Amino acid sequence: MKKKNELPLCPVEVTLSLISDRWKVLIIRDLLDGTKRFGELKKSVGNISQKVLTSNLRSMEEDGLLIRKIYAEVPPRVEYSLTETGLSLKSVLSSLAAWGTEYRKRI
């Protein structure tokens, strides 16, 4: 998780530093419905490579937005779910969705 002194002073910039990648927003959107496995996320997020998805998931885990749970099975099973911090972004994504809907109506 990032330290307070590493974060920008502007609150908007703080938020953008955590979710500025379009894939991260889509990952959060899909995890708002609940826990998902890697393959489910890859399918639901869309045209994302395995490498990029893995990189974004690791970054989001480091930032405290999601939790990765590994099950000791053969083959291994890994599940991802949002933390309380990640879940708190629901209102941000809802606002983005509402704005996008209105924008589409205007053009």
C-alpha cells in the first residue's frame, strides 16, 4: 500500500493514481459483483492480455484495492476480491457510468 507521503497532495490526483489505468477501472467494475477467478476476470474485462491483467492485479493488490487468495489445490486456484477500500470506489464508478450514459445521449 502506498504511504501517505508518496501520494500527491491533490485528492483527485490520488484517486487517479490508483485507478488511472482503464483496465483497473474495469477490473474493479467486475469485482464489485463479487469474487472472481483469473480466467473469469480475463473474460469479463475484455481484450486484455494475460501479462497486463497480471500486472494490474498485482499493482492493485499492493495498493490495497483487492485481495488475492490462493488455494492449495491441483491445479492451483486463485481468487480475487475487493477490499473495503476497493469496494469504496463503487460510488466513483457509478458516477463515471452515469456521466458516460449522459454523454452518449448528447452525441
